[in-house]
Amino acid sequence: MIRKGLTMKVYEDMHEEYEKRHREIWPEMVEELKRHGAHNYSIFLDKETSTLFGYLEIEDEEKWSKMPATEINQKWWEYMEPVMETNPDNSPISKELIEVFHMD
């Protein structure tokens, strides 16, 4: 497994809505994530800074790199655009983090 960490930003007044949308995540979105090799996916919120920290494990970088182009992912990005900082294509503005420590 390849471990990935990233940060994103949710709008300060949209914390509850962001959480609600993820509690109600579409089953077809979850299935697509799994089809693209995602496992053990968590997102954490720092309410003081509105920073999101995402952690997931993937099977393969090439397989994972195809996820953004899927129809369901594009719909999800459009759905999430009003609640978080996004790029012009509606993808979340995110910063990939470099792993500096891991313990099993």
C-alpha cells in the first residue's frame, strides 16, 4: 500500500455542511474510490483553521491517477465546490504532504 496525506480548505461557515455531505457520501462515489484502489480513507477537520487533512492508502499510483477523470468524481467535485476552496475545474485546492514518519 502507498500512504497519501493531503491538506485542503473548507469555507469557515461550511464546516457542518461539509461533514453532512460526507456522512451522506454517494455509494457510487465510494465504489469508484475502491475501484481505483483507495482504502482506509479518512478526512479530519481543524475547525480553528478550516483546514482538512486527508489520509488514504492506495494500491497503485497509476490506477489512482485515473480517478479524477471519472464521471462520478467530476459530479462530486461540482457538488462540493460551494463548500470548499477549489480550482477552476472544481477540484479541491490541495497540497500533497510528504511522509516523514510511519509506525505500524
